[in-house]
Amino acid sequence: MSRSSRLFLCGFMASGKSTLGRMAAHTLGYDFVDTDHEIELSAGMPISGIFASEGETGFRNRESALVAELSGRQRIVVATGGGMVVSPRLRALLKELGPCVGLTATPAEYARRLGPNAAARRPMLQGADLTQRIAVLLAERAPAYSDLHYTVDTSFDSPEILAQRLAHIVLAEQERLPVQTPGGGSYDIILGRGLIDQLGHMLAGRGWARRAAIITDEKVGPLYAAAAQRALGQGGLDSFVATMPAGEAAKHLRTVEDLYRALAQGGVDRNTPVIALGGGVVGDTAGFVAATYLRGLPFVQVPTSLLAMADSSIGGKVGVDTSFGKNLVGAFKQPELVVADLATLASLPAVERQCGLAEIVKAGLIDGGDAWARSRAIGETSPVTAPLLDAMRLKRRIVEEDPFEKDKRAWLNLGHTFGHGLEAWSDFRIKHGQAVALGLVSRSSRFDRAWPVRCGPRR
Ligand SMILES: NC(=O)c1ccc[n+]([C@@H]2O[C@H](COP(=O)([O-])OP(=O)(O)OC[C@H]3O[C@@H](n4cnc5c(N)ncnc54)[C@H](O)[C@@H]3O)[C@@H](O)[C@H]2O)c1
């Protein structure tokens, strides 16, 4: 069972947590849990009574105990109490347990739902104007809500449509791997099926401008760019698409300049995220554009090739080739998010799958043990999710320990010196993954000496 067989709905009063939570639970065949209701039941008194007798501290302690209990339950949709995710500690706990969705609405819509007498019933809403008071409270809570995994605006669509969207979120997300970055930041790698359809809900609420630039190539764009734009639209983000030629030969500075021009024409500002939708060539090139245009834009990786999912989308190394060497011009640009949608692999040509497998086998070799056994067992048509996850986890471990490739990260270049030479010698007719596979074979006489790499604990 995937980690995401729990869904947490968070948000302000009247955001629809209970109504939509019940409907989504029904759609999924999960149980519905309302934390406030459970706490009232176990305390034998209403929340106002708990606040009166135990204070807010007592109530939050009861919430903590309930979250601990929920960690032992699966197949649940949980409507969380209004203030629960405002507590950084409880928010972090919930985010470990499953996707957390912030439900939002406009202040005017909240005021409409709460009704004209809301202030009389709820002291925190007292003030001159109900809509204004709600806007102030929402602004206070914005940092907490923008720290959730997804945001769904409930202002406009019917409850039936919204409940379906929530159910799709929990079905799409299979794994989430947080990656620590230098300077104390972090980003998530999300692996699942149907994730491109959730892009808008993933990016909405992150405080970025409402416009996104999708950089893709001429093969991947026709397949997935429209779906990505549709999804961004659902999250309230306007978007435009800049398309580069496909293949390694396009990974150079002339393409970068064309992309700068497309961003300028698209009216990009410093808050416009660049979304790399494609294989490693798109990821490396778009990442370099994101690192340098306007001295840096938010960057999101949506890898669509197996190689890009297993390797190139993780760790922030971006760049382009030159006439005198591969990957010689580049930067370290950490993504805000890596969204690996397994559904895109259905259209990946067989030879590109083999290229991705080369990087997965490389990771298995470096990691050793079960990962090596799993990567060796992959056949022509066998499922790749488990060895792909092994490769992602290994890459995460190594880039967390050595983000700037001063030491262990160089191990990921296993087979690459020979491979890069082969790629260049063949004028890139030999693909990167094929060249890596040949490079690995060229190193095989030394395999028994140095593996596995000693690096941080497995997670
Ligand atoms: N930055 C890093 O850390 C890192 C690590 C490893 C490799 N790389 C780089 O990655 C690049 C290789 O990546 P790649 O193998 O993904 O190459 P690629 O981006 O050229 O993709 C291979 C081909 O598959 C097509 N494609 C991609 N996804 C598809 C899909 N879902 N359906 C149909 N077609 C699809 C692309 O259009 C392209 O023609 C190299 O440039 C290499 O240097 C970078």
C-alpha cells in the first residue's frame, strides 16, 4: 500500500473540509475522520469545554495524540481542525503521513458560507466587516497553508467535481521523498501516476506569480504540454509553452538564447516558475535557463524519461554542452519540486527506456545489496517502479551529502568519462544512456573493488 492511502484536508472554517472529505472518502472507499469530532468524543465534551478546562495547550496535546493514533491507520480521509496545521510541529507530523491539501476560497466566499451572524457565534470573527476580518485571518495563516503539499480552491466548482479532484490526488501520489539542500532548504520528489494532472494544485498557494513558463521539446510537448497547461489552469495558474528541439544536439547555448527570448516575450518576471517538461536534455537546459534568466527563477522538474526520473532531475546540476566538451557550462540550481509521472513512460521509445535502465543499473551497482539485485532482475518489459525508487533514493543520499560534487557525488559519474567520450566521438548518435552502459562495461574489471559507496543511512 502506498504512503498516500491517507489524505489530510486542511483549511479555514467553512472551507469544505468535512463535506468534501466525506464525499472524497466515499469515492475512494476510505473511512472519514473529523479530528475535532474525534477529540470531542474522546473528551466527552465540546471543544469550547476543552478550551475552558484545559486551555489551548490541552487541546493541542489531544490533537497530537490523535495524529499519533492516525499514523497507525490506513485508507482514511481526515478533516483536520482549523488551527491544527498552523502549529509547525503538527503540520510537519501530518506531512509525513500523507498528502496534505489546503482548501481555500475567497474571503467573500467564506463570508457568504458563514452567513451574516457568524461573528456573533465565533469571537475570532468579530470586527467591523466580516469579509475584511476573514482576509486578515487568512493572511495570518497564509505561511502555514502555503507550506502544504496541494492547494485546491473551492470557490467556483461544485462539491462533486472538487471531491473527485481530491480523490485523484490521493490516487496519483505513490511516493514522496524530501531532499535536503545546502543552506537548510528542501524540496520534494513526488513519484506517482497521473501527477501531471495535479501540477496546478501542487504549485497554487506557493506564493509565486500566477503565470508559469513550460519548457519542453518538440517530441514531449505535443504529448503532455496541453495536459500540463490544463492542470495549471485548475490551480489558477496561467501558462505558456516554449518548445526546443529534441535530443542532445539541442543542449547548447544557442537554444538557451532562444529560450531566453521566449521567456522575455512571455512576460516572465522573477516569480514565474520555469517548468521543465521532458527528458534530461530539457531538464538540464531549462534548469540552466532558470538559473540564469533574471538571475534566477523558481524551477520545477517534470521528468518524462526514465533517465531523467532516475537521475538528471534530482540534485540541481544543470547546464549545456559546448563544441569543446559536454556539460561544460552550467550551474547548481535546486528545483522547488520534482514531479515524476510514471504515466508518461508509456510513450517512451524502447531505446530510451534502455538508456534509463543504464542509469538505474549504474545506481544499483553503486548502492549494492538489494538495490543491485533488483536492478539486475529488470527485464525488457518488467515494472521499473521499485528499481527506479532505489535509484532516486541513492541519488538523494549522495546529493544531500555532497551537493556540489566535491567528493562522493563524482561516483554518480561511474562509466561517464568513457561514455561522454563515446557520445562526442559519435557526434551524439550514441545516446547518453547507451554510452553510460558501454562506459559501465568498460569499467567492469574494477567493479569488485570499490562498491558500494559509503554514504549516509538509507531512507
Ligand atoms: N543533470 C544531471 O545530473 C544529469 C544526470 C544524468 C544525465 N544528464 C543528462 O541527461 C541527458 C539525457 O537525458 P535523456 O536520456 O532523458 O535524454 P532526452 O531528454 O534527449 O530524452 C530522450 C528522448 O526521449 C524523448 N522523450 C522523453 N520523454 C518522453 C516520453 N515520455 N515520451 C516520448 N518521448 C520522450 C525526448 O524527446 C528525446 O527525444 C544528457 O544530456 C545527460 O548529460 C544529466
